[in-house]
Amino acid sequence: MENTEATQLAPKPATVLVACSDTIFGRGNQLKDPVLLNQLEILEPLPPVQAANLALFLVSFYGNRPLAFHVAELTLLSIATHPKVQPATQGASSFDLADWWEDLCDGGDEPSDAMTPQLRAQSLKQAADDQSVLPQLFAIPLLAGLALLVESQTKGEKTSYFVIGVSPDPATIPSLLQLPARM
């Protein structure tokens, strides 16, 4: 290739050396790398406001919509089951979080009236009491403003982490949540 002005101005690919193991992912994008798993031990889950902002950012790009919708679902779940929000969500009649969560977990194969109001309230209380069983969203900062989006899934005593996508680092996305001054 000639050494022309165009080739000199062409961007050079950046490489980053990270001490990762040979096996980074397992089945279903399960995170297996000890270095990245150690980072998750230190990281806090993504705050709901940052997760909502990330979902708004992602949804504006058609190819990212499935990821945006999944991030939005995790955000809604974390907000609706937050202990301080729990009294308000239990009284809401237009949205049944327990039924939505149950349908999400089992594929929605039962009629929505299969759970009694007592079971719904008990399910919500269980979710609020044991936040550790709910899936949580993490963003592991990578290079150049990117982040690895990771979802936790807890079954029994074991928590597994699954990579669900790569996105801009949520901490670097300007706020898209523009609430009106008066509601």
C-alpha cells in the first residue's frame, strides 16, 4: 500500500491488553472470566435512572431495540420492587407486577387471573424482601467509553452473570430524561 496522505490519515485500530483467561464466555453468554467476575464483585448494579437513560438511548437505534426493551424491563422491575416504592406498586390496579414477572419467567402460559390477589401481594413482598433473587443490570467499563452490559440471575444460592450486550458506558450518556417542570 502506498504511503499517501489518505493512508496516513486513516484511523489505526486500537488494541487493549487485558489479562483475561482463555475462557471468557460459557453457554448462553455466561461470563466465566475470573478477571471480569472479580470486577462484578466490586461494581454496584446500574442505578435505575442510568438504566432508564441507557434504554432511551438504545431505543433510538432500530437494531438496538431488543436490548433497549430488555434494559427497560430490568429497570421497571428494579423500580417497582424497591422497598420504598413497594407500597405504591401494591396499590396500583392498572399494572400487576407480580403477574408480569411471573409471565416473564414462565413464558406467559397461564391466564393472568391464575394468581389470587393474596398470592400476587405475597409474590411482590417476597421480591421486595429478597432483592438478591431479582435480575440486576451491571455495566463493566471497557475502553473508549464502551461498557459490557451484564445481567445477574440467581437460582438458589448461585448467582450467574450473562453478557447481554455492549453499549456506550451509561455514565457517559447525557441525560435523555427530560421531565416537564409541571406535571
